[in-house]
Amino acid sequence: RNGTMFTPYPEGTKMLLHVGRRTYPDGDRHIEVMRSGGLSDTEIEDLKSLPGGFGRGMAVAILEIGKTYETTVQERSDPDVQRKVAAFGADSGRMVTEIKRVEYLKK
């Protein structure tokens, strides 16, 4: 993303993860990135699936964030970074927020 909405929050802040109702229109390029890391189509579908009982438009997890910082296209184009954000460097925004921990909510 290019917005700075997470910059005021210190590392260790916990936030709810809300899953939007619409799929971001990237032409399935995120799947290409995931495949480049060696994931099979079955593994990708498992990773993209929400926990049982949860759906779009719902809060599904509590995230603990790390640092938020600005990056360059060159930094974002590193294959390891691309796999972490599931986007090609030129497709992703200049701001990065690290995710330190994820705890899925229970239904």
C-alpha cells in the first residue's frame, strides 16, 4: 500500500484483521508469486482459505504488527520480499508493515 495509516502504531500493537468482501483485481498475479516460492496449487488454495465458520466481510484474526517503513521498488522486487507480501515489487505499494504474529479467532 502507499498509505501511511500504520506509521503511528508502535511495534507490538495488536489489530483485528478484517477480510474484505471483494477480491483485489490483480489478475491472479499473487498466485504467480506464490508458485515462484515452490507452492503447489493445493497449498495455495489452503493458504487462501479462511478458517471454518468465517467468510468475507468478517474479522478473522488478531495480528501483532512489527515496524512500518518505506521501501523502494528495487527492495520490493527481491524474491523473498515478493513472496512475503504475495505481490511483485512493481505491483506493491511503497509502505510495508511487518506482521509478527497471527492468532485466528475461534467461532
